[in-house]
Amino acid sequence: MKSLPKTLDATYDQMLTSIDEDSREQGLLALQWLTFSVQPLSMAELAEAIVINTREDPVFDFEDRLFNPMQILRFLPGLVTITSTSWHCERKNEIKLAHSSVKEYLISSRICEGPAKEFHIREDNANLIIAETWLPYHLHACSDILYTVNTVLD
């Protein structure tokens, strides 16, 4: 009991700093998407988004895909929840932050003063990253569709 964090901020610090060093970049990307996405994300959508690297060419490499989207839970223990929804006979596993206090802490200035400061999220940066990720992904998807259509027409 003595090793338990005394505050909610300390609990989040402990959760964030426990993220494996090799998974931190993807964990931060996932948190940015979950904090500022305008619509709920499925596990598959988030898994695709966090493997897009806008600093390299090509930005989307099939080899980098998470073939098991549930791996995201390994990145973000205790910070996210999954809900299963149905819409037009289609089941979808949506992922979201576990509580509104997670978002509140991630965007607060308080996080900058603690051990998890690398996980601080600014809305303008997160929205830019979302846009930089979304556009190349959809351009890649469209180019695949156009290639397929042109191949069939030829």
C-alpha cells in the first residue's frame, strides 16, 4: 500500500512512465489521436494511424502495421478502454480514454512538472499530427484504388 501513488496525477505519471521505451512514440501518437479525434476511433483505425510516419518516405509501410490492434492496450495500460458497439449490423471495437481526467491531465501544465512531461499534449500540435497522418494515409489508399481500377481497365 505504501508504494501506491497518493494523487491521481501521480497515478497517471506512473502509468505513463511505465510505457516501454520502445513503445512511447506510438503510445504518444495514440494518446494524441484519442485526446483530440472528433469522432470515436475503432481499434483498427487507431492501429493504422499510429504506424504512419510522416517523417519518412513512404509514410505508410505495410511492414509497420500492428497485425493485432489489441497491442495498443499494451502501450497504454489503464489509460484507455474498449467498448463494443453495433451499427447497421456491424460490430466495432471503439477505443477511448479511460476517463475525462486522463485528457485533462495530458493537456494540463501540471504534467510538464513531473516525470511524464514527454506525454504533454498541446491541441494545436495534436491536430497538426492528426492532419499530417490522415492525409497521406488517405492519399495512399486512393492511389491503391486508382491503381486497381487502372489495372482492371487496361
